[in-house]
Amino acid sequence: MAPGWFGSRPAQRDRPLVQHIDDDPINRALVQEALEDISLLVRSCDNVADGIKEAIADPPDLFLLDVEMPGVSGLEACQSMRQIAALKNIPIVMLTGMDRLKDAEKGLEAGANDYLTKPFDLKRLQATITKWLQKSR
């Protein structure tokens, strides 16, 4: 897609933006509160298609992605994002209820940078996101 297809890009942000894609409204609210507590901007979306569309229009600094969602799974989304030029280098942290070792391996194989499970530990979530934001700058 040509630059500007979705409109002009907003001015430089003063805080990092995390794009959170999760179909559960309670999880979205909990994560938003946790990340706003460490001065991050959070853009939440309840499905992969809208999340990717928003991210192409205004790329975030990090993706936080659920795995089990209706339609396109988080694993499929992760693989797709790694093929989109504007998104391929943005860190992706999976945040999911799928807690087996082989689930984490699948997430990392799909292109995720990190894998956290729900219910999440607030401090660990914040530390993981901070780590990947620092690495990507």
C-alpha cells in the first residue's frame, strides 16, 4: 500500500504506543490500565483484521497479541505481520491463556518476540513490554 493511503500519519508521539489485540473486553481493560500505569499509550482492538488495518495506518511501537480469537488466530496474525513491510520489525508479545511449552514454541516460531500467559502478573507484563520497547528504539 502506498504511504498515506489511510491518511496522514500523526505527529511524533510523546509516549510509546502499544497495539493490543484481544477479543475479550475484560482483558483489554486490564491491560490498558496496567500499561497506562507505566505511561504507555494503548490502542485496543477486538479482532485481528481491524488491528492490522489500524497498525498499517499508524504503526505502534509494540504489539500485544492474544492467540485464541475468532476468525484469524493470533498465530496467523503474527505470521502475517512479519510479511508486511510497515509492521515486520515491530516487537510482538503474545499474551494468552495457552500455557503449554509447545504453545509458547508455536508463538515464537510464528514470529513473536516473547510469550506471556494469562492470568498475567502485572509487574512481569510491564517489565516485558518495557524490555522490548527499549530494544526496538
